[in-house]
Amino acid sequence: MIKLKTINYQPEYLLGVNNLTVLYGTVKALAGISFNVNKGEIVALIGPNGAGKSTALKAVSGVLGANGGYIENGDIFFEGKNIKGFRTHELVKIGISLVPEGRRVFPTMSVMENLEMGAYTLDNKFMSLRAKERISRVFKLFPILFERRKQKAGTLSSGEQQMLVIGRALILKPKLLLADEPSLGLSPNYVELIFDKLVEINKEGTSILFVEQNALIALEVCHRGYVFELGSISFEGEKRSLIENEVIRKVYLGG
């Protein structure tokens, strides 16, 4: 049974990250950053390689320790509860799902079996019916996965694997979907399709926090964004204010 401790928190936030400092050994990857995601939002974390944006997502998603990092200071709130230090399987149970970088499918298992793995935490009594309903929803969202349902996941194209990983993360109907570099390694057509689907998922009620190097497309689909630089946040704001910022346009949007 997961025990959640309620402490000081601003209730309009679905996710609130406060004064977060993360170290890898003696190297400070994040230096007291704060950001939030409100209910119904798409929030983008953008910036150059090594700026700390993926570290921030790893801290929220509970996989930081697996990468050799640790939280030195700060708190992470979800629906008013402090979830700092929770592992990924604990976060899934309270409504947070992760789409990891690199499309980590189970390559020797079929598409259907990969989706069924997303239902492993559902109560046994209801698992069959609920899993079938949610898998059907994934097939509606990504029809190509239905066509490939008996095919081994390792034989899918990179874009199809990304659809599969997103679909697997949706099986438990998360309140917050985390996505780490969803466009990485994809062709332009698949990049556009994946982000169109993320917008569709958001419109159906799932809040989204994602890390993305392609600042142009990130700012096209998000409601708000945070620009990371050397372990800190240099700019933040609504989409329009970031797009119109002269520095951001010059550095990240090609002028």
C-alpha cells in the first residue's frame, strides 16, 4: 500500500516540482529548478543537450536512480501529495505513465502482448474486461497497431514502435503522461503523426509533460513551456510568449 504524505502545495497544480536539485556523483545536473503542469495542459521542456531537461523528467518519473542520479534537494508533488523518491511502478498506480526515450518495446513479444503488459497492475477481477476496452481504444488511436497486432514488436518500424510504447502507457488511463524525446529517430512524417496523437490524447483529458529537442514542433503543440540551460530554467511561459521571445527565436527556432 502506497502511503502519501500531504504537505504544503498549490492545489491548481496537477504536478508541482519545487526547488529541485539533482546530482550525478559530484556533478550538479539541476540547480534548484521549479516547474508545474496544470490539469489539462501540455507542457514542454526544451533546451540543448546536457541542459537538464531529461534529468528533470527522470526525477519526476522515478527512474533517476537507475541512471546514477539522486535528488539532493526539493520536492515533487502530484495531486497534492509528495511523490519524491517514488519508483515507476508506484507512480503508475497513482496515475503517472512514462513513454521512455528510445522506444523500449519487448522485441520478441507481439504488439498485442506488449499492450497487455501495460495492464499488469490492473486488479485481476477486472483486468480482462478493462484491458480489452483500453487496448481497443489504443487500436482506434493507432489503427496500424491493430493491423500489426500479431507481429513481433522488434520488427516494427521506429514510428510504429513509438506508437506502441505510447499505447502501452495509455492502458492504465494515466492522469499525467510523461514522454521523453518522443520524436527522437523518427522520420518527419512520423514526428507529425506522433505529436498529432499526443494532442488528441490531451484533448481527451490526459495532461502531458514532455521533453523535446525539436523546439519548433514542441512549441507548436504545447500550452506552456520551460527552456532549460545548464541545469537551470532560463525562460518559461505560455507558447505564444516563448515563440515571440527574440532570444528563443534566434537560438532555438532558427531566427
